[in-house]
Amino acid sequence: MIVYGSAIADGMSHAHHDLPVLLAGRGGGTIKPGRHVRYAKNTPMANLFLSMLDRMGAPAERLGDSTGRLDQLS
């Protein structure tokens, strides 16, 4: 899996919501590719990283400000 994105959505206002993120790869067959998925406005980026850890065989209870795993990846 490869994550490509930005930590700021709008450079002028330094907004850090609605971030453009590309997740490439299938996570060993656990990620359904070829889709555009939009999550709730206040979903922490750490939720993506936590979900990726699961797919890499390194599960963790929490990561940073995570609130859970992303359920729409698979």
C-alpha cells in the first residue's frame, strides 16, 4: 500500500480538512480498488493509518488521534 496526499487541503487558509489522499494497492486483497470514497468531515487521517496497520499484520488499538478503523476500504 502506498499513501499519497497532502497535510493541507487549502494552502491559503491552511485548512486541514477534506484532504486529497490517494491510497494505492490492494492491501493483500483486503482493499477494493478503483473507487472514490468520501468519509465524514471530521474523520481523522489516523483512522486510515490504523486500518493500514491491520492490513500489514501489525494491528494496534489506537494510533495518534484515531477514533476507529475505516470500514469502507474493503
